[in-house]
Amino acid sequence: MYPEQYRYTKEHEWIDVQGETGTMGITHHAQNELGDIVYVDLPKIGAAIEQGKSLGSVESVKAVSDIYSPVTGEVVEINEALSTAPEKLNLDPHGEAWLVKVKLTKPEELSDLMSAADYQSYIGA
């Protein structure tokens, strides 16, 4: 359920790094806790984001939750499909429903993140 190559945060975000670009999203656990997702607020392309700081939010029928960046970098792409179909986050949080792609400026921060096994232990899966 939790892809091995991804790295995870304690706030339930994931990142998949290919070269100097990381694709980010929220975990299956996060979407499950949120319930039906009705709106996603993402940063603009070119925005600078910092590890551990909010980069946007996800709104569900239950609550609005901040999305925290797993790394520091610059947003190079956002998942436009989520603006019209935020419910994709409930269906495929580790695949089609990625949130943003970021050019990493501090790749050493990846060592602060959890492996899939560590994350599953953390959430008690």
C-alpha cells in the first residue's frame, strides 16, 4: 500500500524523488482520516516552499488540513486535475492524485524522512 521508494513525513505526506525533482502527495492514511475530500488548495508554480511549512491545504467534509512540505524547493508543476476532481485524492493518493512537483534545493533533507516500513510502523499499520 505504501510505495517503498517514497519517503514519508509524520504529518502524512509522501515524496518520490527522481533526479532533482520530487513529486509530493498525501498518504492513504491521511485521505482515510480526512474522509471525502471536496477541495484542494495548492501553491502557484514558482512558489518557494520550505520543509515542514504549509504549502497548501486539503478540505474534506470533516475538516480543513494543512499540507506540509517534506522538503525545501521550488514548485515546478501542480496537479491541475485536482482543481476539478479533488475526490481523486480519496481514490489514488499515491498515484494519479499527486499534489505538486518540486525542484529540490536541499536534497539532504530527504534523510529526515521515514521509509515506507518506518511510516507503516508510525501509523500502526
